[in-house]
Amino acid sequence: MSDIKSLDDIFNDDEMGLLDDGQDSIFELKHVSSKQRAEADMVAKRKRCKDFDKYKDLFIKVQGELKAGERKLLPFNDKGEQLVPGSYYVLGGILLYLEHIDFTSDEKTINGKRYRKDGRTRCIFENGTESNMLYRSLAKSLYQDGKIVSDTNEESDSNFYKNFGGVTDEDTSTGFIYVLKSQSTDPRIQSIDHLYKIGFSTTTVKKRIANASKEPTYLMAQVEVIAEYQAFNINAQKFENLLHAFFGKACLELEVADKNGVLHRPREWFVAPIDVIQQAIQLLVNCQILHYRYDSQQKVIVMR
């Protein structure tokens, strides 16, 4: 298998198997004792946060953004790769802020046995407590009873701006990634739950979809804009292509006739819940999507 080190490598390597239906996660929990250690570590290391005043207003702000729909709760579907310092999570119904991770051991394989990286975290909880539970313990606990708190659209745009190409203030926008929902009255389309179009436009999304009802690519119907992300330089097209590959097996298989009766098969419509699409976008922005695949049967993102 080729050495995959960047997002660009995925377009030149057929061995990535983004469309494969893999089975077990490499982080699958095998021993009950691991769960017990995780729970014990979580409880034992909780204590009062002496500098909670620094974080109190941040928790209030995040709760307000969740209530307003500016942030969403996403599934925590792995045991480590989704842990990002500076991010928010919900564990056991309590909002927490992952301030930092101090790794003390690296991931390695010795004599065929795999050892995962680990270290101490600092987690601040909205109830005024904190914990220095182990990185692996936190991940396992969130996997069992937790959620990821998504970035706001503004933060997602900022991360996209920062991570894709290292653009500067002098760079110009090359387009927009968008997520659309069809307003078609066609019973074939109305009967499909979680149907969304993921596309790229060099113009504003509003201008691009102005004639949606006359274009087969939009299923000959008006559409609702669910989300849009501004992109810079050449990276947006790669962003779109990777998302299309990621959701490839969930692509809509439907023929639509244009005004002249000519049949078309749109290729940018996918059957996936919106929170899963947003999770995929967040994983891509964080350069972690190479570790995941979309399970089109369960409609969830799982480890490769």
C-alpha cells in the first residue's frame, strides 16, 4: 500500500478504498477491563477547577450557540482521532472543554503488538470541575456516552481558510462548497429521506441556484440552501471531489428528464443525514477524513 501523507495522495492512490465496506474498527474495544479502567480514571481525576472563571463565559456562549442551532451535537465515532485540543464535547450530559493533551507515549508496534499513544488531558467541565484523565480514557468514555460539539459556521470557515493551502488575506475566493435540499414534488424524490446535494460553485450559491427548477443537476426543482462554505485558491474542487468519493456509495441513482424530455443522471446528490455531512466536512477540514469511511447502510461515519 502506498504511503498516504496528505489529502493530495488520496487522488493518486487507488488503495485507499474510500468506497470499501470495511468491517471492524482498528480501535474496537476488546476487553471489558478497558471500559472499567476508563470509567475509574474519569471518576478518580475529577476535582474543582480553581480557575473556572476563565471558562465560565465560554460555556455560556457555547450553550447559547447550541440552543440557536449555530453548533450541533455530532456522534463521537472513534476512540481518539476526534479529540482536538480547543474543542468542546458532551460527556454524560455535561459540556466539557478539552484544553490540551500532553502525550507521554507514541503509537508504535513491537513484536506485532500495537501500542497506542496516550497521555494526560486537561478537561474543564461546565459544572466547575476539571479532570486530567488519560487521553485514551477520555476517548473511550466519549465513545460510550458522548458527543462532539461542532464548530460554528464562522469557525468552520476559519479552519477551512487556515488548513487548505495556507491562504493569506491577499488571496481571493475561488468558490463555495454548498449543501442543498431538494424541494421537488416528484414522489420518487420526496420519498427519499436524507437526500442532499453537495456541490461547488465559482459564483455565489444564490446566483448558482437561481435557475434550479430548469436544470437536471438540481432535479428540475427549487432547492433550499442548508449550508455553504467559502473556499480559497484551488482547494475547493479537491474538497468537493473528496466528499463525493467519501459518500460515493450513497450517490442517488435516479434519472431526471429535462424540459426536452432528455434523461439525465445527476451525480452530486447523496443519501446521508445532514449532521453526518457536516461531520465529514469537519473531519476533512481537520485533515482526519482519511481515517474514516461512510457506512451507507447504517448512515454513520466509522473508522476505516
